[in-house]
Amino acid sequence: MDVLTDNSYLIIRILNQKKVEIYCFNQTNSTENIYTYPVCFVTHFIDINRMFILLSMFINIQELCTYHKLYLGKEILRANICINLEQLYIQS
């Protein structure tokens, strides 16, 4: 899938320097669904493997283009480094 045709985006947040939150937004133009609520995943960084298991089973993640999957992994790594160094994380 081309990056420009991917209708989803991700927001990653750090909560209390202990938890990671990932919000998955799907921007389809479906007339059946007027709501655009995100799907949210939350876990402690010490249990980050659980997050990866959940994300691997989530069908919308499976449909993301390779670029967005790599971006998600890079941002989770950056967030993990920020937590370990007690720094502020800002998603790029």
C-alpha cells in the first residue's frame, strides 16, 4: 500500500513516565460510521511485549503500510529511551 493512500494515523503518548498509550485513528470516509473514535492501547513500559502482542492482533495495524509500521516501532523505541532517561517525550 502506498503511504499516501493509508487512511490511518497513530498518536503515541507517555503517561506519568510509566505507561505508553497508542491511539489508532482510522480516517475512512464511510457513510455508515460517522464517529471517528480512536482505538486505544495502554500498557506499562515494563510490560511492553504485551503491547506488541496486542498490536500484532489488531486488524487495523495489520493493514497499515510498512512505512507506518516502522514509524510506530521507532516511536515506541524513542518513548522507551525517554522514560529510561527521565526525559520528556515528544512524538516526531
